[in-house]
Amino acid sequence: RVRPFITKDEKEMDEKCLSLEGDSMAVLHRPSTGGGPSERIRERVAIFDRCFDEKATQRDVFKRVGEEVLGSVFCGYNCAIIAYGNTGSGKTHTITGEGGGLDKGILPRILEQLFGILQRKNWYKSRIWVSYVQIYCNKLYDLQGTHKHLRQALKIVKKSHSHEVSGVVKTEIRSAAEAMKIIDSGNSKRITRAHRMNDASSRSHSVFTIHCQLHNGQKDATTKTILQLVDLAGSENVKETGVEGVALAESMHINKSLTSLGRALHAVLSNEGKSSQKKQVISFRETTLTHMLSDVLSGNFVCSLILTASAR
């Protein structure tokens, strides 16, 4: 998803270095040498399942990504939507959005549609809990509760065929509005810092988990699944951000965890269709981020990765 130019972009460059061709091709251009956009040289071409240009609305992204993933939840899959991109490229805007109305992101739209479905006769016995955590410098902290929770690092433990965060606050909710209060409160507690590229750069990854106990009255069957919405901290080039001291240490942890996640995703894709003897072993415990996402990257799962980009 390419975000629109903002005032800062327009001041720093005259032309875009990234363009989309059709619905699935992204083209990275080498900056021109004075000959104008028509003489730009293609440097790299990438193919995606779907590309969204600067004019794409929040609803467009939700219809293509959010609705499909939510449908998979009701089919019994553990699911995730992960927003990945450079600092300031629109990850938080895509996941959470700003306020209500047309600007609300994938997360509030999923919650509204989820509870709309649960109000139907076949699903009314279902129950929903939510938890909200941030991963800061490879340590896990609860974004619900008191400031004591923010200072107390949590641990991920193995439970039967899944993983759980020991001591995390799980809140049962009965409406999207209740969930949004938790999200708004949690977002206000996330650690941010200003640098050259972003005035309010997130210094932590956030993971909002919807724990679903779905009861299908028509089949008299109950299924437990999770849906995780992940707003990653932005990948950073230290030379561009100019960070030092604590901020530099934060950047190192951010980039290390993103590299680890990239390796895990690559291994997952490489293992598709292979026999168990030939599958690559994935080290989910390498970082807290990959450990936290291990249940939505293994077994029966559906994961959508949204790459956000600015044209700078």
C-alpha cells in the first residue's frame, strides 16, 4: 500500500520513485538525472497479490484483506494481519486509522463486522476476549491495566498445542466499542520517539489479539481461534534517522526482530508442499516477536502481510 505524499515529501523531492502498474505490480525507479520522469530507469519490479495506490481508501483495504481474514477465522483458522514498512509509511494508519468514519482502519472495521456476525442467531452463544501487548527492546509488556503492567515484562509459555502470554490481561468484550476503548487506551501507552524521519515514531511492535470462542448453533459446535493484528515498528536506516543513545539501541532491537520475522516468513513459504522430512526448521524463539506470532505462522493458519510504502 502506497501512502499519499505529505507536505514533508513534497519539500524533499520532486518525483516519485515508486509506482504501481495494474493491481499487482510495484515498480521501483532509479531517480532521474535531469531528464524527467519519462527517462526513469526501472531498478526493481515486484509482484504482489494486490497493490493499493495513493487513492485507495481504508474501506478498499479492508474489503480485500480484512473481510477475507475474518472469514478464515470463522472457518477455524488462527489468523494474523501484519503491517510492515519503513518508519512513517502508514502502518498504524492502515491497522487502526484515525477516529471513526472513513478514516478508521482494518482493526475497528473487523471488530464491527465480527460483532455484526455474532448477533445472528447461529452465533449468539459465542464469546470474545481481547489482549493488547507491546514488544519493546525484545521484551513483552501489557498495554492493559495499570502502569505497573507497563513496567513488568511478561513471558510466553507453551500450553498444549498453543502459546500464551503468562499474566497478560484478557478482557471479555461484547461490542466493538468496548474493544476500541482498550485500543485507544493502549495506544496512548505505546513508546514513541521523534527523529529525523518521523515526529512520533513507534519504538515498539504492538500485537492486538482477539481470542474467539465461536459457537455455531446450527452445527452445535464450538471452535477456539485467535486473530492477531500486528502494527510493527518501522524498519530504520540509522544514517537517515540520526538516532543515538537509547534510540539507537531501540533501532537495533527493531531491525533485528524484523529481520528475524522476515526469515521466519521466508521459511514458512519455502516449506509449503514439502514433506515433514524436508521442511526447514523455523526458530520462532529467536526473538520475542516471532515467538509471539508462532501460532499464526504454523499449523492451520492464514496470515496477510501488508507492506506499506512511501514514495520518498
